[in-house]
Amino acid sequence: MREIVFDTETTGLDPKTGDRMVEIGCIELVNLVPTGESYHAYFNPERDMPAGAEAVHGLSSAFLSDKPLFGDLAGELLDFIGSSPLVAHNAGFDFGFLNAELTLIDMEPVCTSRMVDTVALARKRHPGAKLSLDALCSRYGVDRSHRVKHGALLDAELLAQVYVELRGGRQIGLELAAEVAAAHISRPVEISAVRKAPVGPRREPRRHTPSEAELARHRNFMAGIENPLWG
């Protein structure tokens, strides 16, 4: 199954008050394995960048001023995500901004039935625990030492690792091995697979004890060693 793990960076918290999406990063998974395919883009929000938002992701108005508009790249973004389920951390936030941008250019929003929220998955697996991406990375041993500021592609890469762990992680391989073993156990043993006694003339056992001549040569060899360690 193909899934897309994605993250966004924005100018604020609410697209209904004029906030815009300025970055998106997507990671492709097939059967919970990263394929190496990804999509990443920055967008010119056509507005100022609040200092609070810039402190989070480090994207300034000057940096974004020469970036393409969302509408310029919407087609290739939609081609990349296709009809696959979309995985995000606190997915309602990212879906809200993605669909707000699509609405601004008169394009059909992405159906929320495709939404997979890792916060909801984590809450179910770890009730009462901290559910931030940083906390889940720590729980599952995902290295985030290179994460100085938020970044859509980097956060999507981290989230992809967390998502695999939330879905079973390394246990997936163990479950597959168990299924294979069970299939072998339940399979009837074929007669041809049973080892039969060899047919042919019986051979006399090979002699392994040294002969008198071999013992004599060994004694002469040992006597010729000067200053032996065992002497």
C-alpha cells in the first residue's frame, strides 16, 4: 500500500484569518517502507512573515519572496500525492492549510477520508504520554539531533520513521517470519523429503589413532625445539 507522510510550515495557525502555507514536504512509503521518493517545495505566501512563525521555522519574507506561488506548483504536488492516504502529525492542521490553498485557486480540496493522524494513533497506543513529534522520536529512538528548527521535509522524514513504529515497526518483520514458519509447520511432509539410509557397500571405519612411526616422528620433532614455552 502506498502512503504519503507530509508536513507543512505556515505563517501562523489559522488559514481562515489569512495565514498561508509556505512549505510542504512529502515522503513516499510503500508497505511502510520509504521508497526514497519525496516532494518538497517552498511557496511565496504573498504576505509578511510574523516574527513568531519565523522563529519556529526560520523562513523569512525575504527568503520566500522569489519562490513560486502555490498555484504554480499545485499540479505537480497533486500528481505526487495521487490518491494515496496522507499521514500527518495533528493532521487536521496540515489538511486545513493544504485545502485552504487549493480553495484559493479554485481546485477541489483533498478529501479528509484520506487523512491519517499520527497524534490519534499515538494517543491510542500511549494514553497519557506526551504526543509531540519530539517526544515520539525520543520514545522510539529516532535521531533528531540535526533538527535545529522546524522544516517540512525534515519533519516528514522524522514522522515517517515514527509512523512505521506506531504501526508496528520492527515487529512487522517478526510477524511475517512467524507467518512463514507457521506455513511450513502446517505443510504436510512429503515422503520424498524424508532422508533414507544410504545404499551401497559398507566401508570400514577410518583409523584416527597415530601409528608408532608417527609417534616417533612427533617425539623427534618436539625434542628439536629449543626453549619451549612449556619447558
